[in-house]
Amino acid sequence: MLVLTRYKNEGIVFVDSLTGDRTVITVNDLRGDKVRIGIDAPQHIQIWRSEIEPQDQSDRRSK
């Protein structure tokens, strides 16, 4: 696991080396022990919160 420190309004950029698609994650707000993030990703990218992520690929395709 890569762990990075980011301040409010700073982000992380992921670039797909095959397609050039960019996903940007930005720290929008800090409130106590909670962090609000913004995610700007191509429309075909599925984004799931880890606590509700489907357990297998067939669940993902059915939604």
C-alpha cells in the first residue's frame, strides 16, 4: 500500500498507461477525523466504497 500525505485542495492523479485515461482524487474538506474527497474519473470507471464493494465480478456486472 502506498501512503501519501495530502492537504486540503491537493490531489492524486492516476493515469492509465494504455489509454491515457486520468482519474483525479482531491481532498475537498477535513472535518475532525473525516476526510471529504472528490473523484474525477472517466465514465466507464466503477467507483465503490470499500465497505459496500461487491465480492465477485458477477455482482459488479449485474448492477
